[in-house]
Amino acid sequence: MTANQQIILDNRPQGEAVESNFKLVQGTVPALQDGQVLVRHHYLSLDPYMRGRMNDAKSYAAPQPLGEVMQGGTVGEVVDSRHPKYQAGDKVVGMGGWQEYSVVDGNAPGALRKVDTTHVPLSYYLGAVGMPGVTAWYGLVKIINPKAGETVVVSAATGAVGSAFAALAKARGCRVVGIAGGPDKCRYATEELGFDACIDYREHPDLKSMARALKEACPDGIDGYFENVGGYIFDAVLLRTNAFARVALCGMIAGYDGQPLPLANPALILVNRLKIEGFIVSEHMEVWGEALAELAGLVAAGKLRPRETISEGLASAPSAFLGLLKGKNFGKQLVKLTP
Ligand SMILES: NC(=O)c1ccc[n+]([C@@H]2O[C@H](COP(=O)([O-])OP(=O)(O)OC[C@H]3O[C@@H](n4cnc5c(N)ncnc54)[C@H](OP(=O)(O)O)[C@@H]3O)[C@@H](O)[C@H]2O)c1
């Protein structure tokens, strides 16, 4: 029997999530049944949404069950198969969870997808050419729907979603302004990701200062905003929106540990006739094919080559995950599970 290290959710956070919420356990890989595929995970994806699922609260997705392997996206290689569609050596993306191996029902719709690593590195299928990339695509194309020359702004600008957003918005001829934490991230945004400007929110820790910085970076106002953070950053952006601006409400990470995020000036939604639309990318499977094709094209053309932060070994997943929630990651946060 092959050993299979796993990380389970042991108990739920009280306020801020901590390492002791998780537990490393030793499992084994069961014998394959007909139709099943055994996948060895090379990379595990760490994503902010996992924080919400650690709570036992009503949300768009069911909570992560206690005592079970943490759910999450994985890429890896088929090592054994009793399904005609999959052969040993195939590279696949799936939802294998925080463990070294997963046994997947090859007939379950969407459970496993073969990927081509000729022009796109395997790990990118968890980031730029995966769920975060499609998230950026949906918010930009389907909600903000910008015209060339318009100004669009994104918060958490250098992360997995933000970096894909920049490449997609530049491809549509927009002025693209990012908001990120720290001078290194802002330099990376303008020098490597193609942002026209980037505002370091740590230098602008209040509404007034952030609104002033946005006025400077967006002299023609803001036509589209892709919201990942919430709080005073959202308030400052709303102050600078043009009439009929569109806001794609993707995430509010500043409140994921339960902090309240009141809106300072909701009247601006009326005064500026704003469209604000929240969305969950997994509810829009109809766009994934088109979005992934564009994202893979940008990667192959060298126009989207975001950095990744890779922690080594399954045991490092909890601390890497808590670091992601505090901005310690530089680009897509992954855990590498193979030597
Ligand atoms: N709606 C959907 O379907 C969907 C799908 C995927 C992701 N999302 C959301 O998209 C957002 C970005 O996800 P991602 O995977 O690309 O993560 P990410 O940006 O790679 O990592 C999270 C980043 O959030 C920033 N951050 C954390 N706490 C913050 C705070 N209090 N104030 C300001 N910034 C803070 C940090 O960057 P800085 O160092 O720059 O602060 C951190 O690096 C998240 O809100 C996530 O929940 C939504």
C-alpha cells in the first residue's frame, strides 16, 4: 500500500486562522476500482477562498468538513489508471486536495482535465491558466467590459488574479492601475506585469491619502474596478469612479477573518450610476474554455509570465496558506509536493 500524507481541518478558527486548525495525518492509497485514476500531485494550490470554507457559516459553498482532507486544486501526473481515457504519465488538473495522492472517478464530469505542458508550465494550470486566471477574465470581460482607452483598477494587483487581470486588460488597450502592498510588489507590477501605475496602499493607509494617490494615477477617473480587498481601498476607488463605471466584486480579503467592512459612501453608487456585480467563477463554467484559451495564448506569447511563491512539502501548506492571507506571497501561492 502506498503511503499518502494528508492535511485535514482539525478545528475551526476563532477569529484569525492559525496553524493548529490543521493536522497532518498519514493515510494510504486504496486499490483502484474500475473507472478510477490514481494521481500523484506535483503542486497544490493555496487560495484565499479556503479561509471562508474553514468557517461553519452559510455561504455560496458548503463549509470544509471537519476531520476531512482540506479541499483544493492540484496538478499532477497519472500514475495508475483503470479508465480508458487516462494513461500513466498524463498531466492532469483536478481538485485532489491537501494530500500527496488522490483517487479520482474518471467518469465524474469536470473531476479531472488533461493539460498540455508544451508551452504552459504545469504549475500555471493552478494560476494564470487556471481558476484565478478565469476569475480575472470573467470580471474584466463579462462585468467591467472595458473599451480601449478606459482606466481600470485592480486591488491585490500582483497576486494570481491581479497579474492575469493586468495582461488581459492591457490586451484590450486599457490604462491599468494596480493597488498592492509594498514597494517591491509595486515595482514588480510596473516593471514585469505591465501595469501603467501601481499604488502601494501601505504608503496610503487611510481613505484621504488613498483617494489622492488614485487621483494622481487615474487622471481621467476610473471606469472599471476589480475588487479583491474591500474596506477603505474600496471607498477610495468609489470616490474616483466616473459615471457608469462598473465594479466586479470578486473578493474582500480584508474581512476574511471576520472584520467588518462598512461602506463609507454608498450614495456614490447612485450619484455615479455604478454597476456593482459580485460573482463566483465556478458558477460560470460556460466561459472557461474561451477564457483559458486566451490566457494560454498570452502565456505562450510571453505576455503573461507571473511569478509564483512555492513552498516545499505538504507539511508547509498551513503556514504558506496563513502567509497568503497576510500578503507574504509574491504571485500565485503553491506547495510543491514532488522533489
Ligand atoms: N469570486 C471568485 O470566484 C474568486 C475566485 C478566485 C479568487 N477570488 C478572490 O480574489 C482575490 C485574490 O485572490 P488570489 O488567489 O489572486 O490571491 P493573491 O492575490 O495571490 O493573494 C492574496 C493577496 O491579498 C492581499 N491582501 C491580503 N490581505 C489584505 C488586506 N487586508 N488589504 C489589502 N490586501 C490584502 C495580499 O497582497 P498585498 O501584499 O498586495 O496586500 C495577498 O498577497 C481574493 O480576494 C480571493 O478571495 C475570488
